[in-house]
Amino acid sequence: MIQSNLDCRPLLKINRCQLLCSAALMAFLPIILMASNENSEIIRFEEIAAKAQVRHVHKTRQFPGKKADVLEMFTSGGSSVAVADFNNDGFEDLFVTSSDTGAENRLYKNNGDMTFTDVSEQAGVTGGNDPLSIVADAVWFDYDNDGWRDLLVARFGTPLLYHNEGYGKFKDVTARTGMNRFGNTISAIAFDYDNDGHLDVLFGNYFPPENLIELKDPHVLPNNLDNAVNGGGASLWRGNGDGTFLDVTKKAGLDNQMGWILDAGHADFNNDGHQDIYLAGDYGTDRLYFNNGDGTFRDLTEAAMGFDTKKGMNAETGDFNNDGWMDVYVTNITDEYMKECNMLWQNNGGETFTDVSKETGTCNTLWGWAAKFGDYDNDGWLDIFAVNGLRSASDDNYIPVLVNMITAPGMDFTDVNNWPDIGEMSWSGYQKKKMFRNLGGQAFKEISAAAGVDNNLDGRGLGQGDFDNDGLLDFYQVNANQPALFYRNITQEAGNWIELKLIGSKSNKDAIGARVTLSAGGRTWISEVNGGNGYAGQSTTRLHFGLGSLGSLGSLGSVEIRWPSGQVDKVTVPVNQITTIEEAKGVVSK
């Protein structure tokens, strides 16, 4: 059953606390909450990419040969964004990718006034799209614990690693990483799977390890539309803390699958102090691995949630119902092409999950890509924003043509030559984005039009953060072969909030994997620092909590941080401020 920790906010005109005292009304809770929130859609955004000077235009890779448009379509996911404060000035910056030959990535430095300066050239991070490699994702992480975030660029090829020199410049240290193995990598996360204080890297690999640009064998596409087992799988690289990494995929027990991995997410799902892994698999089942705490993982997919045949695109984690257990939101293809349903995996309090997407109203995001949890009105409940859309072109629809191919007897899906040309046809294009407002942990209401975020571009990744330090979460949306969008949160009458920047000492410096438990007014929230969860988009590592009307006294005295090292700190923090907390030292700045 869905559980809730109800917030009796004075914003609502009816008294939900009184209503819910009746057990008989519990079954009708979603209906009650929708009715009570009809006039409380206060979430608002404005799009400011041009004004902020971050209107980056992504370019997809162009291929040679007669099936170039098919390969371009299958690799058009390489539009990504990574958020971090790379220069330690207190404001979050943006790294944005492109994918075509010679196309340059962009590093935008936050000026502190909601404008940005392009510092890509002087920083030395524009490269990666050489003739035989395609940039697909990026993640910031401090691999050497020197206090400056370094940059990893994942590619259809071999990854690139840039060391942050600390004065606005980066040094390419790829040659010494050891990660020189070719892979068609489309997602990357950084986390400390063994809690040794050094960050590790997990790659999600889409295609099998065949260079698509110099294609020698045309049999590179999925061998089954529902249960493909010829993809690239996942690979885990253990960080040594000095810029070198060791492939521990087999040793860790992650080599038992060859799925078409589109995204990877991590969190401590069973509250044992170790980070677990969720893999979103296209053309087949997702995978859930629990950390044994000894450097290995166990695959509990079947027992925890069962096998699925959906097109997993996104792995985002958060506690949407405030019950103290981390949940997972997965987007799938829910439009006319596949007519699936997303999965909102509610954590049952251990090592099993229940999909409550239909019950909560979060099932449909059309051709889904990235989705993020975020409390956009600071009411104490995590909302969801999801982007969608594959290819917007002419009025001609590719789907009927594709269906004819798929249903043909004896069709070999793996051969790229068997796929019909796309030409100027649209494929699941012009789709409106979806924002779901959390109605108290039991149900969500779709409000994208009212919130001003229902654009119809071909979305891919999302990077989220409080870019102007005003206590409201903003986000940056990247699109395939189209300009990016930058949404500033202008919600009025939002609730109180706190933001926490955590710095590890014995733990990794980024504090990735740290869990914060916040208690106030009889309510409890949890959140964890993650290293790149969500498709093609890394969000801020600062933890943001909305408090609603709580915190009016100016501070909260029950904030507990469980660090990856096992250290537990308890501190008091001010409300409506950004607070820096260092492991074993407590609050070091406000």
C-alpha cells in the first residue's frame, strides 16, 4: 500500500488532517487530494535560455551510407547536461554536450545573476567528437578528493577524463586512466560502491561493442523488441583515487547481462549503508542489484520487482511518499508506438518494490526520456518533471511503416539494412512535456501547461539545481538536434526550504552516497547525494528540502547525516539558507 506522511498545510482551503482521521476516507485519498488541490497549482517557470546565454544547440551524429538515418535515430540520445560548481564560487555551472563530428561541447560559467559565460575554449573541454567517437553523456566528480570537481565525458568510443586544475582550466588525463576499452556508452554515474573514500564509475552501454561509424557487421540492432540480450550491458570501474581505474565488472557480479542499458541510478534501497544499483534497460528487463558490502552485488531483479519487457529509459531515485525508503521512477514508451506504462517503483521497506504508476497518475509520459524528482513549490513533497519525444519532422508518420516491418514474418531486427528509411518522417514527435505535482504522497496531478513547461521539443536530458540560490529548483532541458531550454522557477508563495552542501573527509569529497534525514513538525524526510542519476543529466549534489510552512522559527535542530564512511553527524541548520556541512566537523558555513 502507498504510505503517506501528511502535511496539513494552511495553503489548502479544506482541512485534510480532519478528513483523513476517518479510516473510511483513506481509500478515496487520491480523489480528495485532487479536489483539495484544484486551486493550488502554484508552480510556475519561465524559459530564459536566450537571456541567460545558454541556448546551446545539440547536433546529432551524421553517418555515411544508405542507412545513415536509421543509425542517426538510434544514436540521437547523446544530448546531455551535467550540473556542478566547477570553480567553487557558490553558483552551479553547466556542461552541455553535442554529438556530431567536430561539434563542440560547452562549459557555461554561472555569473551569479542568472546569466552565464561560455568558458569552453579556455577551459579546454570542447573535444570528444572525433571522426570515430560520439559524445553521449558527462558526469562531474572529484576523483582525487582535492576539492575541485573533475569531468568525465562518456562516448560511443572510449571515455575522456579531464582533471580540474583549479584555476578555470582542465587537463586531459585520459591516457593514464586505464579505461581505454571501447564501448557504446550512453550513460555514466559516479559513486563509491565499496565506501573506500574513492569514487568509482559505472557505465551503461547501449549497442554491443561495435564501432557504428566504421560498421563492418550490419547486425548491430536489438535481437528482440521485448527481451534483447545482445546489447552492451554495464561495466563498473573501481577508482584508485589517483586517476586510474580498474575494471571490476566481473568481480562485482555485474557481468550476467547484456541488456541495452540506457540509464543507471544508485541509492541505498535497503538502508544498510551501501549503495545499490538500478539499470534501466531498453528492449528488455530492467535490473536491480543489491550491494553485499564486500565489493560484490547480488541480482534480485526477479524477487524484488519481476522481469519486464518495457523500454526502460530513465532511473531516478527519491522518496516520493516520505516513508523513509528510496523509490525509483522509470520512464518507458507510453505513446502509440509501444503503449506501455512508466514504472514508479514504491519501495516496500526492504528489498521488494511495487509499481504504483497507474495508481498515482504518473504512468503516461509518451516517448519518455529523462525525468527528475524535485520539490518545485517547497511544500515538502517531491514532484516530477519528465521530457519526451523522439523525432519531430514532417507530418508523415514513421510508425505505420515501422510496424509493417516489425510484423513481417521471419524479420531479422538486428540487421540495420532491414529497417525502413526514415527520411523526413516524424517518429513520436512534437510531444508535450509532463510535470506532475505531488498531492501528498498518494497521487500526482499533471500541470505542465499551467507551470509553463509544456514545450514540444525532442527532449533528452535534464540538469536540475538552484542556479540563482533563491531556494527554488530550476532546470536545464537539452534536446536532440534542437536548442536547449533553461527554466527558471518563479513560483510565488512557495514554502520554506533548506539546501545542504556536504563535504566528505574520510568519505569521498563530493559526499556521494551520503544520506540526510530531516525531522521537523512531526514529519521526516530523507535524501541522498547521487552522482548522476536520471537519463543524460546530472543534477546538483546540493540536497534541497522543501518544508512547507514548517521552519518559521528560523532553524531546524534535527538534521542527521550518515556519511558513506559510517560517520553519523547531527547538526542544527538555518531555514531558507544554503548551509555547508563537513564530515565530523558539522556546519562550516551558512
